Amino acid sequence: MRISGRHLLLGVLIAFITYFIGAFVPMIIDSAKPDPKLPPLAVDLYPVGRFMFPIPKGMGFKMAGSDFEFNKITIKEIPWKNGVSHEEYLRETWLSVRSVERENYEEAASVGPSTQGGWAEQDVSNLCGHPAMLLCYRGRMADHNIDVHIGLPEVLLRLTESRPYDLGEECRDMEGPILDLFKHYRFGRQNVSPDSFFSAAGRFEGVKSWQEQVGVGVRRPADGSKPKIYLALDSASLSAPDEPPKSIKTLVPWAKINGFYLSILRSQKRVLAGMEGLEEVFLGADNYNEEPQLTASWNFQGTGNDPEKPLMEIKLTCPASAEEDALRIWDAVMTNFTTVREYYGRRL
């Protein structure tokens, strides 16, 4: 969704004003109720990190994007390419990375070793038990990216660790963290341990976690008279709780004065999976002549050092004309959201 300058200004002002207002104790507002004559939506539960993300069935949602990071290692699962052998596609994929990074490495050599970073390439098939190639190349600042492509039967798994090095230092002691994480990788949803961390296609079981980050979005594309709806989940583990979420309702007087349309339909505390966050649903527009956008959100500040209670936001956005569908979808998400531990623990 393209963000206008006035939308951006509104977002900045919201952040600025609520920072000085301080913690918000929400007054319960709840006029965002879907039509009681319509039955609740059935959902499919998709595992995302430590959580089961509910996606309503039959609503035409498609994946819009995802990212997963575990203990500072970025996880990417690449589907095999039809009509190309696994061996050929594995080589094609890691060589495409090598060609770009080798060029960067050689270009940096003209400046000096302090900007060049490290370089290494190594066949690690014997360490992974599958065809695998390791590259090490300059990352941001003094970081090295240790980048391993592993050809599994089900998927091409790419694990990339960004690790700080002294300026100009050669790549060394590269394999440990990535290989340790890879040993815990499982594919599929059979015999799942409740302590699992799910990526897009697989999962990691029994890993000691000190940092996790997840972002996933799904979209119902516009279809005829049905506007598009975007639904997303973002979470990150923290060593200490963040600031409690603050409500947009403090901006109602300001919005009226400055010509912004803002109507709050719901603002209340709500507990999801043992986490008490702030749920809000509101309509907003640059002015009273534009179609408002509906935003629904649930925010939790995290508890610190608990991967199952991270800093988290669940958010839905759409044009106001999709309000009826949006509210049904939102309540289906809020009602069915749970943790991987709770969901798979019940099945043991």
C-alpha cells in the first residue's frame, strides 16, 4: 500500500504525541462488531515462529512475504526449480551470490584491506550430509556474511549468519553456529515437538534460543467489488520489555482540528496466548472527502527473555468498504490465535 506524505506525517505525529503523553490506560470502546447473523469464519492455523497464525478459509489469501531469523541466522527456504536438476539449481543459486560478492570483494581491494573484508568458499557437503556450499564474504561494516546453501530433498535451505570481525580479518571458524542450527532442522508437520520454531517450510526443534525475529504477511487481492485486505504478524524477542503500547485515541481532538478523519471503533486490552496487549480498530483518512482506511491492530510489549512472549504486532489494513469482511477476519484471528506449544502440546 503506497503511503502518502500526509499519512506519513500522521504516523510521525502519533508517535511524537504519544511519547509525551506516556503510558495509556485504555478505556473500553467496542463498536467494531461484525454482523451477528453471519457465522464465525473457519480458519487454517499456520505455524509462524512460536505461534499459530489463523488465516480464514475460503477468503483467497495469498502469501505476500516472510522473513525468519534465529540466533542472528537468517533462514530462507527456496523451492526447487521445475525442469532443473537439484544439483544444477543448487550450483546456479550459490554461484549467483558468489559472482556479485566476489566482484564487490575485488573492487574493495583497490581501496585497501580494511574495507575488503574476508573471502572464503568451501564445499561442506561432508559436514551437512547433503550437497552444500559455504561462502564467506564482506557484510555491512566489519561484518562477514557466512552463507551456506544446502540441497535437501524437499527444499534448498539457505542459512546466512552475519558475524562481526576485526577490520580486514580473514574468514575463520565459520561453520559452527550454522551447522549447529542445521542439525535441528526438520521438514513437515509430523511428530512436532512443542518447543519448535517454525520457518516458512520447516522447523527447528530443541535449539537454545537467545534471539528470534519473525515477519509474515498475507494478502487477499482485490477482486471485482472486493477490496484488497492485508494481514501481517511481526515479532522479535527482547532482553527486556519494551514500552507498553499507546492508543491512537489521544489524537482524536488533534485530528479534528487538522482535517484528518479518525473514528475509533475498538480500543481495549485483550489477552492472546497469555499476553495482555492493546487491541484497536479505527478508520482514518487524510480528510473527510477521501475513503477512510480501516486499521485493526494488536500490540504487546514483550516480557523479556521469553521467546513465547516477544514484542509483537498483528495488523490488518484495508479500505473502509471492506469493513464487514475485515471485522470477521480480524475476530477470527483474535479468537483462534495460539502458540505452537499449546497447539502441538495438546497432541502429545
